[in-house]
Amino acid sequence: MPKAIHCGSRPVWAEISVRAILHNLKVIRKRVDSKRMILAVVKANAYGLGAVPISKALQKAGTEWFGVTCGDEGVELREAGIRKRILVLTGFWPGEEKRLIENNLTPTVTRVSDLRHLEHAAKSMRRKSRVRFHLKINTGMNRLGISPGEVDEFVNALAGCRNIELEGTYTHFASAEDFGGSQTDEQERVFLACLERLRSAGVSPGIVHFANSGAICARPSTWADMVRPGAILYGYHQSFNPPEKKREVTAMMPLQPCLSLRARLVSLRDLQPGERVGYGARFVAERPSRIGAINAGYADGILRQRTNRGCVLLRGRRVPLVGTISMDLTTLDATDVPGAEIGDIVTIYGQDGNAAIQVSDVAPEIGTVTSDLLCALGRRVPKFYV
């Protein structure tokens, strides 16, 4: 049975294993060669797991770069003592350039017009050194980044900038885990062609990076100068196509999941056949049943899509979730667990004895991705770094 953690008044908590994250960092370094730099993706509060404590541990372990979504996330890390380089991955909104520069955050240019704003801000601040930025090229994701057809326009615009310099160039894959299609190969081809056009125009692309988690695992040709691990840093492999690819990758890169989400049983109730449970009476007992409740719901990270789907662990056994998952409570069928009692620990994600349920196991069951479940971890859930 897992150890209990005292977490105040509400008996639900998350345990984040820093040791597992550092293990995964070593696995990634070994996979891509220690000479390549690592940009740890800690956006969205490190996928809901806690950007500040995790980034501190990764910085101490030698991680060279961190990736965040916006200026606010970067400033939070700076104020917490993170001194390594921080790349703002989704660009910037005109007007926030000075704040990025003041906090030594590296902006991403996603539109040619961004150069004008960045140059103006850098010039007005009268810095001794140029402001460094990274360029994002859209190669098929079709969200952010200059198009391949805008490379020449970018080169011409950059030539008129005296206070900023291109430090790195990257793109982002849409389907790195899919080996049944050709999209990733095409994106790689387009990106390499854009890099060559930059070089031919006399512009060094600087640090080249385009390998996300899936590409780190299975596409060595994309590793370049730096890689950007996200979910795999926290211990979770994506779903590969074909499925046997995942078995190959898992054997090659044995990751350790970092999250355990647990709660205590706060109620046990005996029901007769025909009695119903939860909102909408979506579960009806077909036998004499013992129904338990835990003090955690969709506001804590147990997605409502798991209503009457999947299991949790109780006393080392898998028990089914039953009834509609509500905001604060979730019910389960403890009928087949002899001796279960109020106060017992229920493991929503993690290990209990020889049994385990990981976030990456649950995600495909409800048609989503691991990152979605990690980011769903509620703000009110206490986090303990173990």
C-alpha cells in the first residue's frame, strides 16, 4: 500500500518524483548524445506538475534551455532563480518585447513583422549587446511561424536590423509518432530546404532544433543541435503508429513516470440491486454492491470522460469507476476488495503494490493524450516533490 502524505484538510494529493524526471533526462541525453543541448519544455506549469521546483532540479542537473509558452511563465522562472536560457515558444504580442528583453527571455519570431517590433524595442533600450531571438518556420503544422515562401522577405528585413540577431531556427512536427504517413518526412524536407536558403543568403540559422518528444524517441535525423523533450521528460511515451513502434521505443528508452495522484476513501455505502449512483443515475447496481467515494473530481484532474470507464487502485487491486464523476467527488465499486474501509488510500495514477495505472494508460481509453491529463491536475491539489 502506498504511504500516506499529510496534506491538510482535504485528503487528495499528488506526488511528483523528481528522481524519475532526472532519470528521464539521463535517458534522453544518452539517446541523443550528450553533445546535443536539451531544451526542457516546462510550459503550462510543467504540464501541470510544477514548473518552478522541476526547473530548479533540471537546472541543477545541467539542462541548458527551458521552453515556456509566454512571458509570464518565463518571468515566473526568473523570479524563482532560473538563470539558464528560456525560450518563449509561441512568440510575443506587440508591446511585450521590452519585458522579455528585461528578463533575459529569448523571443520567438513567428511573423516577419515581429522583427520591426523587436528591433525598435532593442534600440530604445540602448543595450550593449544585440538581443538574440529564434525564428520559427511553419513547415506543415499551420499554426505559427513564417512560411517557406517568406524566407527571402525575412532575410531582407533582418538585414536592416542592427540591434537584434538570429540565434536559432526551429520548426514543430505535427505527427512525429506516426510512421504510417509521410507528413513528418515532408516537414523535415521543407525545413532543411529553408535552412539552406538562409545559409545561401548569408544568414546563419544558429542553433537548429526541431525534435519534439516523438522525434527524440524515433527520428535520429531530426536531432540537430538541440532537442525539445516534453512528455517524455516526465516519463510518458506517446502512442506510436504502428503500435509495435512504441514497444521498440519503450525498450530503447525506459522512462519512469513521475506522477502519482492519490486520495482517501471518505465514504463506503452498501447498495442493493437496482439502486443508482451519482448525477443522472448513470450507474445502476446489478448486484449487492459496496460503493466508495473519494474526495477528488474533475476539478482535481479526474476527467469527466472517465465516468463509468476505467479503474483506480485500492489495496493493490483494480476497481472500476462507477457513476458520473463530479467536480469534487468520484465513486468507485469496492465490492470485490475485502476489508476496504474509510481512510484507505486510492491511487488514481501511479503504483500500488504490483499494480499500476499510469496517465499514459488512461489517455487512449478516453480518446485524448497524456499531456491533456497531466495539465488537468487541479490547482487545489497539493503537490509533494519526492
